[in-house]
Amino acid sequence: LWREDNPEIIPDFRGADLRGCMLTGANLRNAQLQNANLHAASMMQADLRGADLSNANCSEADFIAANLTGAITTDTNFHEADFTGARKDDGILSNNGSLPPG
């Protein structure tokens, strides 16, 4: 609810250690996540539209049904991340695997 009341504030998690965090359903729209460690984080159904994940470690993270439309994924480590049902600019991702840079 805080994000709805404060839409002008962009979350800044650059370089943050978020390993294993439960971010299920989180509103991370336009968040700054460059160089963040999101190893094994749960981002199921998270709103990551427009988020900058450049150089982030998202290995083994759970992006099931997350919305990554417009997310920047340059040099992001998605090794063994799960994107089942996740949305990206070109549609719904149906399997595990790496997102293309975007």
C-alpha cells in the first residue's frame, strides 16, 4: 500500500543484499536493482515493470507469474531462475531460462 500512496518515490535497492527474500507480489515497478544480490529470492507475481536489474544476481530466483515488461536485464545473472508464466515485452515466458537483454 505504501507504493500506491507514494508513486513518485522510486525504490532504490542498488547493490542491496536481498538473497532469499520473500518479495512475492511486491510492487517493484521502476525499482533500481542494479548490482543487487537476489539469489534465490521469491518474486512470484511481483510487479517489476520498468525495473533496472542490470548486473544483478538473480540466480535461482523465482519469477513465476511476475511482470517484467520493460525491465532492463543487461548482464543480469538468471542462471536456473524460474520464469514460468512471467511476462516480458514479447509475451509470456513458458519455461525456465534466461531472459534476453532488454
